[in-house]
Amino acid sequence: MASREYGQFCGLARAMEMVGERWTMLIIRNLLTGAQRFTDLHKGLPSIPTNILSARLRQLEETGLATRRALPHPERAVVYELTDYGRDLEPALIALGRWGARTLSEPRPGEIITAESIAMSFRTTYRPEAARGVTAGYEIRMGDFTFRLQITDGELAVGIGPHPAPGLVIERLAGFPVRELMSGDKTPDELLRTGSMRIEGDPTLLGRFTEMFRF
């Protein structure tokens, strides 16, 4: 019996055989933001040895969770992306992320914050019951990171990079205003008044943001 097999006829056991090895779920988390090159994945997971990253990507391909393709000229690069089967894991990752976030306070020594981890936080804090029927686009600028959040009839899509046509831009100027918005520690008016952030676009969407994204 292969070392990755549990020898039990059980859906959970089968799932753990496919995605239970170290780093696999974080690779899937990063690929939820879109297709990435090997170097992009390693940049987002700088602690993973390159041989382990190669092995995990190969396993994801073998199980049909991810695929790779060559970008057209002039890129000449190979990218990895999730299949529809792989994307079916998103609700499970959101549930695990929400559960694990209960223990988060401040980063432990040596822990880093990546664009992909912040993108995951938008997924885990999203409250679809507060977004029924909502269609809106947000661009969130947080220092070196920019995110696009598109809500279409209550369905959320999260990406890294600018939004092509945001209804509202939220830009951090000081501190951690987006986190404070999502936690409810401060109101939008307080953050705007103190200069912690600025907005551009429809101001009514700021209030909607605090309703739809909550810790």
C-alpha cells in the first residue's frame, strides 16, 4: 500500500490522501487567486523547498485538482491553475480558514503576511447572507498589495491586482483600517476622519462593505 493511502473506504480518508500532505492546502489557497507560475507560487510560499513544491504540484496534477498550460507568445511561461474539481475545495478552505482564524491575534515571530493570505481573509470574512442581490466591485489598496473584490448577485470573486471598474476604491493611508472595518473596532466615519484611509467612488458602498465582510 502506498504511504499516502489510509486503507479506509471513506470520503474524508480519500480527501486527505489527495490534499492532506504538508503545503498542499496552501498551494491550493494560492491558486484560488488565479493561474500562477512556479516562481509566483514559491514567492507566495517562500519557506517551501522547491523540490517539495514540484512534488506537490505533480500530485495535484495526478489527482486532477490542478493543471498546467503554456502562456501564448510573448510570455513563454508555464502556469499552474486549478481545475473545476480543484475549485470545488474552496468552501472547505473557507471553513478551515474561518475556524483557524479564531486563534489569530498578532503574527508569531517569523510569520509573514502574503497577498494570498490576505485574499483568503476576504473569503473567510465574507457574509453572503448580507450580500443577497448585491452587485458591486471593490478595489482594496493595502500598501504593496492591491486586491479586487467582485460581488455579483451575492457571489464573491477575489483576485490580486487592480479592479478594472471598481464601484469603490478603499486605500490604506496609515494603520490597519481595513482590518478595523472588518472587525467593527472603528466606524467608516472615524477612519476617514482620522486620515487612516481614503475612498474614491460611491461612498454608500463603504457601509455595505462593513456589512458583507466581518470577523
